[in-house]
Amino acid sequence: MSILVIAEHNNAELNAATLNTVAAAQAIGGDIDVLVAGAGCAAVADAAAKVAGVSKVLLADNAAYANLLPENVSLLIAELGKGYTHILAPASTNGKNYLPRVAALLDVDQISEITAVESADTFKRPIYAGNAIATVQSSAAIKVITVRATGFDAVAAEGGSAAVEAVASAHDAGTSSFVGEELAKSDRPELAGAKIVISGGRGMQNGDNFEMLYKVADKLGAAVGASRAAVDAGFVPNDMQVGQTGKIVAPQLYVAVGISGAIQHLAGMKDSKVIVAINKDEEAPIFQVADYGLVADLFEAVPELEGKL
């Protein structure tokens, strides 16, 4: 078997989710190649070559892939993917953009957000917001799969010595163009990969009160997230949303402040190693999944916590 892993990157650095995806590929078994598509991304290819377990790195460095437009990148993946038994990508915004197109181009089904590998053709994935786990078997000649990074422990970023091979193919579908982007900048860790996450919910009452969480996060070196209720209320921007329709996180420590624990939110954080909940409602569903629960007014508990740190 041969597996093609699509690297997640920003043309400068390899995203940690790629390491989790390589781990999923190792669980399947076989030779693992990594595709780095972008522009000016040679440093990413060099980093991918050092990842443990990688046999070869394919570098498609071309202006057509500069902004990772899915219409262009999917054509490249489909072309290269014909020589593989499995095509894997992280279940990120990019992965969810590329692979459905790739599956359509290859005329095969896609298996989304796997969290475990049973065998080379059988995988587990959550359904119903994580309340049930489906075991899915595919008979497709090429299995197109997105990987939920939180389901696999990352492989080592060092220790490999794969060869880097240039790919000359340049695909420009001509159906889309890059106009611009506005990126949220923060000195705190990136939410999806942070080891500690502090999230606020509707109980925070307004965006200004999130300042309490920022102070605690800065002392702990944590990322700050939010429930959909807080995002919908306009307290914080939607890139902070944790949950079924937001970001899936699995940090070492997750602190839920003023979050009731709706099923959609639990789907995005219940794989966290330790969950701490602070809520004045002792009947809140969040306490059912929390390892530690504090029934208290968050406006008293959070400042006190910050003072103790």
C-alpha cells in the first residue's frame, strides 16, 4: 500500500496537524509520501522530510498554489493521487476544501474525519455530534480520507530523512482567484493546537468580560476559545469558536467558563485530557463531562483564580 498525505502549512511552516495525519497513515500501514503544494514553500518541504515515518516528500512549488486555492490544488492531488491507495489530509478548512473535490475527480467516495483506523479499509468516525461512532468500510480503489487530528497522537517532527522530489505539474483551473485575507493576530497559542484552552460562553455576558479570561490565559500560556452562543451574541469573533461548527480541540487542560455544555460544544472539546467547568448552574450539562467542576459565580471565581496564579 502507498499513502499520500497532504501537508497543512502556510508556505513557511508545517502545521502540527500534518504530524497527526502521518500518525493515521502509519496506522494504515505502507509507504507514506507527503505532498507540499504552495509557493516559496521549500522550507516546509524540508521540515516534512524530517518527519518520522515519511518515505518521500513531493514538492509542488508554483505560483498557481500560492494561496492554496482548492480548485487548483485539488487538480494536483487528483493527478498524483492516482498512484496511491490512500489519500489523507487533516480535517482542517483546507483539507475539507480539497478532498471532496479530489474524491469527485477520482469518482470515489470520501470518508470524513476519521478518529481511528481498524484496518486498511475500515475506519471509525464520529456521527451525531460525537454521540455515536460509526465504523465505515470502503471498497474504493483509492480511499480519500480526512483525519481528525485530535484522534491521533502526533508523530515525531524530527528523526526522518526523506528525499524531496520536485513536481512540475501546475494546474490553474481558472475558476477562482485570490482577492485578499484578513488574519486575526495573537501572541497566544493557536487555538486548535494549544495545550491549554480557556473558553467562555453566554455566561460571560459581553465581550469586555472576556478580558478576565485573557488575563488568566496569559499567565497560563493558554489559548482562548468561546462557545457558539458567545460568538453568535457578538462577544468575540467566530475564529474563537469551539464546537461542532467551530474548531475541534483536545488540549491537556480545557477550562469552560460560563458554558452550559450544549451538545454542539461538547463535540468540539470532550476529547480534552482534563476538563474543568466553572458555572453557577449546578445542573449545567458541562458538569457531566467535567473532571473538575466549580459551582460558583464566574465573576468572582475567575478573578480569584487569576490572583492565585
